[in-house]
Amino acid sequence: MKSRFVLFLLAITLAGCADTTPFPAVALNQVIPAPQITIPTQETLLVTRQITLSSPEAFAISNRFLTDFLRPQGFTIAPTQASAAQWMFRRDSTLAKEGYILEITTDHLVLSAATDLGAFYGLQTLRQLMPEQLEGASEKPASFYLPTGTIQDHPAFAYRGMHLDVGRHFFGPEDIKSYLDYMALLKMNYFHWHLTEDQGWRIEIKAFPKLTSHGSVRPETLIGHYNDEPQRFDATPYGGFYTQEEVKEIVAYAAQRHITVIPEIELPGHAQAAISAYPELGCTQKPVTVATKWGIFEEVYCPKPETFAFLETVLTEVMGLFPGPYIHIGGDEAPKTHWANCDQCQGLMHAEGLANEEALQSYFIRKIERFVNAQGKQIIGWDEILEGGLAPNATLMSWRGTEGGILAAQQKHNVIMTPTSHCYFDYYQSDRPDEPLAIGGYLPLKKVYSYQPIPHELTPEESTYILGAQGNVWTEYMPTFDQVTYMVFPRILALSEVVWHGASDSVDAQYPEFLTRVERFHKRLDVLGVNYANHLYQIESAVATNTNPPTYRLFSPLKDKVIRYTLNDGPLVAYTAPIALDQTTKIQAQLYQADTPIGSLLEETFTYHYGIGAQLSLSPQPHSSYNSGGPGALINGRRGDTNRYGDNEWLGFSGDDLTIDLQLRAALPANSLHLYFYHAPGQWINAPKAIILTLTDFNGQKTTKNITLDPPQNNGVFPVVIDLTSITPNDISALTIEVVNYGIIPEGAQGAGQKSWTFIDEIELQ
């Protein structure tokens, strides 16, 4: 009996020892975003629950953050003199404002910074070197090791932003605070809060209570995608807004994380919720409902004295709540239909000598800018504010590609880059068919990581006007905050790396190392309870058409994994080299960790056809935002995704007719030509009006045929099949395909007045 009791005590003792075993150190380079310089020394510093700290009072926010982070986990921060401190924070005026140096030895930790701002960013690095269990897990470490070495760091860009739209779907104050916490962890410093929309006004304005009592509630909400036919609605009122006290609380919370909040009050467009509350603000003065679906609406503010008085009152209250230097005024997607038919607008244009409605929009923006500047603040607007002339002191957000940002920088205006191609986190991030519903497009993690915020068209001097970049989160298809975080993570990790560390100079070489850090960061997100998308284990594929037959390649950036595949449901084999394909083939592939399958199954079909390997030329070239696969994507045997027009296969052309020339390897007896277009009017994408086809036979004889296309009945992929034998009976050596663009989008349709996009994928000769 006595021996059993001794064994029982021994078991308790051993269990207690196990509980107090220090958590191991991570590598010094396991930080996102990556610091500028990391010098590891391969030793460790033991951190126990009693930490002595010397820190200047000037680092008040950083000191508070460290205490709030460690105290709930059972750690005590005891202030002391520098000579007795285990950890020492010190001021170093030689460092940049946001820079820091973190030095860890086997017995001390020193964090140097010129300002509290730099110290705070150093703490976020230190936080990621601590065990992720300190983020709030039930398993609380009693002690842990830190890696030793030196980190010298500072940001590449001054503006490192994240946006959140709360107009389409509303997220409460606690969700907003969580969003700010995630931004702080990644050293992001500007929160762009999109507070007003056609579908809901989300901020209390005391002078105009109907903005929230009426304008914050829409009668129902669209179910499914905008492109669904017929459109369906839920017949349930939806609303929500922030009181001014809640706004003040959130702004103060952001300030404790060194984040500046930029409110956006949309004008002159995206104003239907406000006009619904106060119809006299519109040109027609007729009652309208708060919008129940997404898109662009003709209800815009009428540029008359009453409207400007209203907006100045609103902006005065808003500026009183947000101490930061910026007010975002939108300025995008403002249809001019009502202005063109409004006597008051036309009279104003005549009186002011304005040539057209675009000039009237510029007049509107400039008038608002003068008012905002008089209050000591600056405006930011989307790149549409270029139309009719840019307001004198405006900062531009370039979202419709990079062209607006280039033009503004050349005019010596500050620019924040946020193009749809790399910064729109409402786009799909995977081509998996089970991905949650999204607006469209395709923006995988690697593409975000590859982003270069400074356009190559700019000179070094012009480049100084590029302040940084921002990730945008439009929430039409994000009804919950969990869905927001799923769309944000891990893409925010890649963007933070771009704007803090700087753009990669060799994406293919550096991306695998970044993924190892993402894989580890996921553990921290797990402890934080963040819902995120994990596509790290998704296999990538590519086709090389410069060989005969073409070869199919499989790869994963994670080098410690194994790929196994099957062809046409055959045996499962390990992938070791490119696969030669001389016929249409079904491929399935899976990533393995040892013998355990991980990630999702890759399934695709390679379609063999006569066009593969042809010489191809395009005029004009695809838009830079939709040219991931290059021209060769049109003849590589791979069809683009049926739901995501922005993947590596689809090529996009904005407003242009397109000419495609194909020179075949030899004269071939092709019977039919298969073309694939994407049709999604809700995204300004329309199938072409016509195809003009010229065939060259083996004798050099040319035959041309004009083919008018009927409008597609459904959204999505629009296949066009042309019988070639009815045009020429001979073998074909070359062909020219002229694609006639849909043209300017008509009134009443999404994007009215804008150029229509043409998206084309595979060109198959069967």
C-alpha cells in the first residue's frame, strides 16, 4: 500500500514537472511581415513568469500593450531600473520613426526605438516570437524560450492599410475591434472604414436622425449572387449603425494600437440610403427605398445649395469623431443620368462654365475638398475623382488597375494603390468548387504576395508619391464576421509583407519560404479562434506547349511534401517529372505528408487539340490585371474556371476589340473552332457582339466569315462553336479571329456608361 502511495506522489511530481517545462523557442525568422534584417545567433533566452522591465514613460502605449498581453497569462511585468532589468526598452533618436532594433541574448532583451510607434512594432515582432498559446489558449506556458539574435527593422511604405465595408453587411463594435487587433499584429496602420452605402447608412449623425432611423435599414436583402436569374430576396429587414459613442470608443481603441481610422462618407454616388431618408437631396426629389441589392444606382446627390449644406453638416460631425488627417469621400461609380436631365444641374454647369457632367463631378469634389481643407483635413477619393480634373490637394486610391495611380503620381498627388488585381479580398482565393460564394474574380495568396505597389512606369521622383497599398474588403457576400476573416486571412499576411518588408524581387524563389511562415502563423490564428482559408496544400499545375507533345507539370511550393497523381483513373503514382500528354486526359493529384493525404484533391482535364503549340499573337495585349497566364493560356489545353474569370486561364480586355492570329505547326484538317467567353453583366463583363474569322488554307488562300452572336441566355461561360468545314474544305495553316467588343454598357445596366470587358479563354481546333 505504501509503495502505491509513493508511486502516486511520483506521478503527480512528474506531471507537475511536465507542466512547467519551458515552451521551446521558434526560429528568429518566423515573423510576418518579415523584418528587414534578421541575424540569429542560435541560442535561447529563458523567460519566466516574473519579468523585470525598464522602459521610458514615452513608450506608454507599448508598455500598456505588453502588460495587457502577458498579465492574463499569469506573467508579471515588474518595472525596475535599467541596470536590474531583464528586459529593457530604450529610446534611440537615431532610428526612423517607425523603426526598431530588437536584440535578444541569453540573459537580456533590449528593444530600441525612437518613438512609441517603433517600440509598438517591435513588440508585435516579439509577440510572434513568443508561444502562440499566449494568445489565449487553455494551455498557458509557465515559461518559454526566445530565440537569440538581432532584428533591425522599419517599414517600406508609410501607408499600410486595410478597408472594411459595413454598408452591405454590418459588423458590431466588438468585431471592428477584433479587426483592428489583427491589423496591429501585422503592423498595418490605417483602417479605412466604409460607413455609408446605397444599402445602408451606418453612422449616427445627430443633425439628421433619419439617416439611421430610416437610412440604416433596408427592407430586404438579395439572396445568392447578383448574376443569378431570377434574383431572389429574403423579405427580411436588415440594419444596424454605430452610435457616436461607439465610434469614439473604436477610434480610441485603434489609437492604442497606433492605427489611424479613415471614415468614408460616399459622395456624390452610392447615396441611395441617404436620399431614401431625405429625398430632397436627390435631383428627382422622389421617394426611393434603401437599396436591397448590390451595384451602381442612379440616385446620386444633386449639386445644389441644400445638398452642400447637408454634406457640410454631416462632415463636420464626422470630422469631430475622427482625429486623423483624412476623410474619404468616395467619388466612385456616380451615374450622371439624373444630372443630365436636371434643370438645376444644367443651370449650374452653364453658370460655372462646366463642359459636361464629368466636369460637374469635379466641381462637386473640389467644393467638398475646400470645405474639408478649411477644417484642417485632407480628402481621399477613388480614382474616378480624376474625371473632370483632380481636386488640388486630394489623395487618390487607385482601384481600377494602376492607371489612375500612375496619372495622379505624375501630377504630384499622393496615391494609395489598391487595384482589384491584387488588393480586392472579396475575390475568390481558390478555384475549389466548394469555396463560399463571392463576387467573382480570382486572387490567390501568391498573387497578393507578388504585388509591386510602385508601377514601373513611374520615375524615382514620381514613385515618392506612392504612399503604400491597401487591402479592400467589400462585404456584399460576407454576411458574418467569420466570413470576413475567411476572406482576409491569409491574404492580409501577404499584403503586410509587401507594404512592410517591401515587394519580393524574386517571387518564385522567395514564396516557398513565406509559406513556411504562413503555415506556422496558422497555429496562432487557431489559438486566436480566427476563421481563415487554408489553401496552402492545394497543388498547382501548368502546361508547357513548347514541346511536342506538350508536357503537364504538378508542383507545390511546400518542398517537404509529396505529390501523387493518376491519369484517366489509372494507378496512383508519385510525381517525379513532367508528364507528356498526346491526348485528352483526366488528371487527379493529391498532396501527401508522408503517407497521409492533406489538402484538397486536384481534378482537371487537359483537352488535346490542334491549336496547342501554334504561334499566337494578340492585339491589343490583355489588361495587366487579367493576364496571369499570358497569351499562351489561350492554347494550352486548359479551360478557365467556370466561376472565377480572374484565374490564370482567362484573359481580360477592357473596351477593346481583339485580334488573335494563329500560325499552326502544319496544315491541319480542323473541323471546328471552339471559343470560350465569360458573360457576367453584373461585373461589367459581356460576351462579344460578333466574331470575324479569316482562315488560311495550305495554298495560302484566305476565306473570311462574319458571325453575329446572339446574347447569352445565362451568366457564366459562353461557348461559341464554329463549323470550319462550311467555310473552307481544305486543311488550315493559319487563322485570324477578330472579337468585336460588346461596347459601352447601356443605361439601366450595371456599369452604365463604362467600357465593357471581354474575357476569353481557350481557343480549341478540333
